[in-house]
Amino acid sequence: MKERGAEILGISADSHFCHQAFAESRGVSFPLLSDIHRTAMRAYGVHDEERNVAFRSTFVVDRDGVLRWGQAGDRQMVRDGSEILRILDLVGKIRRG
């Protein structure tokens, strides 16, 4: 992702202790941020109030903090990594162009 000028961050409502155990067990090498108060979930409109969890979501935010792209859905939703890479490339062109 560095070659695209991107950083990956994971965010969930789990504690940093859960994140540490998850990262160690799965070999996750990017930062995992804790949103125990659901602030980010609500700000991005992905908080499922009924279940008090976030919908599975992916967002691309540019260096200026502008939300360029996002998708959210239930656990069964398939993520298309190639689409995310395409969006990152487009954002890179906008930034350069």
C-alpha cells in the first residue's frame, strides 16, 4: 500500500487487549484502533444501533481527511480488494493531477 501512498488502519469496538491478541494470532501488521465508545462508527454512519456493532466497512480517506470512497454491509458482504486498489489509484491521480 505504501507504493500507492496509502496507510491501512483497522478500527473496531474491541479493546486494545483484544486487538493485540487478534493481531498476534492472525499476523496483522497494521495498526488496530479501538472505538469502544462507538465514536468513529457513528461519525461514518456504520453503527448498527440495534446490535451495538459496526457494519463491516471499508473507507478511503485522502491526506486532507476527505472521504473519497466507502462501502458498508453485513458480515456476509464480500470485499473486492481489486476495487479498493482501483480507488486508491484514482485518488492518487486526483492528488497528482
